Amino acid sequence: MTSIAPIVEGRGEEAALRCLIRRLTELIDPTRYVNVEKPFKQDSGKLLKSGGVENAVNATASRWPGSHILILLDCDDGCAKAIGPTLCQRARAARPDVSVSVVLPVKEFECWLIAGAGALGGRRGLKPAFTPPADPESIRDAKRWLRENMS
């Protein structure tokens, strides 16, 4: 069994990440079970500051020993290509004994939900049939877009 201990910044990620990881695991390997621990929630501003991600990784590793740590942080208007490797390096330096991955949605986590909205039509309150925008990652305030497309 694999155990993942997420570090997230918001309620949306906290609520949706467990389901997303389980669904992806099912698609990749239906015989594998992944336990997703309760996420450690921290504001992105605090995580990006000196000592922020280090403190979050230490707290998460202590709380969920043996788990792989997944840091999921909206990149907003930053550059994922620049922020991601630096954040990952800091997290791994803080706890070299722990497996750590960093995932940065280019704008917002909810943009991923918009990208898959066509397949999700009629589920979880989304309108039954609609076409997602051509470039979901260009949308700012993806939560608003989702709310407007819910019945």
C-alpha cells in the first residue's frame, strides 16, 4: 500500500485531491490501493517564504511517517518552471529521508477540473452538457467559472 500525505494551500484542493488521486490510481492500476492522508493546509505565501515549505514538510513527515509527501500549490501568476524545482529542492533538503514531489498547476488547481469538465458533465452539480474552453489554464478565477457552469 502506498500512502500519500498532501500539503495544499486551499479548501478546494483539500476537498478534491483525495478523490483525484484515487481516480487516477484506478485508471493507472486498478489493483493498487493508495491511502491519501488528511492534507496539511498552509497558505501559499507562507509556504514560499524562507522556512515555510521546510516547516510544512517537517510537520507532515512527523504526522504521517513513511508517507510520500505531495506538495500541490497553485502557481497563480508565477512561473511554475522556476518555482517548482526550487520549492522541491528546499523540501527535499529539509527532509532528505522522505520522498517528496511538487506539483504546480500553471494557474489554479480548478483549471484541471475545467479541462475535464466535458467528461464530468452532469456529475457533481455540473451542467449536463457543455464544452470546456480551449485553454482552461488561461482562466483566472476558475472557481467562478465552475460555479457559473453548475446547475
